[in-house]
Amino acid sequence: MSKSGKPAAPRRSTYRHGDLQRALLEAGVALAQEGGPAAVVLREATRRVGVVPNAAYRHFKGHAALFEAVRAEGLARLAEAMQREMALVRGADAASHARGLLSAVGRGYLGFAQQETGLFRTAFASGPYDVGRAAGLGGAAQPNAIDAATPAVPRATADSVRANPFLLLKSALDAMAEAGVLSPAQRAGAEFLAWSAVHGMAFLLIEGPLRHAGQAERTGLAERLLGMVDLGLAKPA
């Protein structure tokens, strides 16, 4: 038993190459899932893994480094949730398929926010928990800054690179433009309009007045929102 009253975690003296880094990241993710951005603490992650705090510094230089890794992992898992919804889309033609992809992106985003609230909040943390952001965020003229803020994350056990949410949204909108659903003028900046609407709904559901809503109401409002986004962006028939 530790002085804090918590059970002392067993300590391992050795790790296979790369194991400790991944173990610390997984511990950080678990902390985020349990308590959001404020809960991601390097010392607690090392305690959970069962190593002394100094052992972590070979992989993470401090709290900011671990926090950024957890944030990136959260974004990657969000993207995977969106991809699962996108994989279910079966459109009768290019236009309906592209519109279905956009709705799937939003559905995956909202579902992840509600199922993984702590990790979602950490992925988009700001204020006292922010550990830096790309310069120029918020300006549609600098899309590379947005891409840098939602980085692709290499898998720990594979060479493939994981997607990021913003690029998935862009790909769905590009498909709509290619199918003639969006004109070039409508396509410009559309990712920010769609993202702001769905992101706002996500926070109404997890922190705002809709946090106590039942599942049927949540689902109904989400589908109506996605329909409004589609109608608001698409060219008139």
C-alpha cells in the first residue's frame, strides 16, 4: 500500500524495446478516458505502468509530451470511428454515395464524442491543458495549419499511418464536389462550416443542455443536424 492509500503497482525492471512507450501512452489514454484532459498526469501514468517516474523520460520529456501523444491518439481513434461509419455507406450513385459519406463522418464524430467523452475532450483540449497549436488556426486560408493540428499518427505495431478526422471530412466533401453536389464556390471552406456545426452539437450533447437527453432524442437531433448540414451545403436541385 502506498502512502496515498492506493495499492502500490507492481514494478517491472525491464521492457522489450518499445513496450514502455506504448504502455505509458495506453496509461495516459486510460486517464483521459476516466477524467478528461486534467487527468493526464505523467507521474500517475508511470505509477499505473509500474515504473519509477524517471523511466518515462526516455520516451516522454514531460507532461506536455505525454499529453500531446494522448491527444494525437484520441484524434486517431476518432478518425477510426468515422471510418467505420463511412465503410457502411452504400450509395446508389456517386452523388448519393458522397452525401452518405458526409453524414457518416458526422455520425462517427458524434458517436465517438458520446462514447469516449474523456478522450474526445482531451483530443480537443485548450486553455490550461493546451500544449501548443499550429500557427494560423482559424483562418481558412491556411489549411496546412489545420492538418498539422490533427496529425496522422503512426501505429505502434505497424508501418501504416492512421487517418485524421479533418482529412476524412475533406475527403467526403471532395467526393461531393467531384459528384457535382457541390460547386467550386460551395466547396471552398465547406469543411469549416460542417465541422463547426457537428462539433457544436457534440459539446451540447456531452457538456451542454442536451447532456441529460435520452438516446432517442439524441439520435433524432443528430440525424436532423446532419440533414441540415447536407442541405445547407449542397446545390439546389
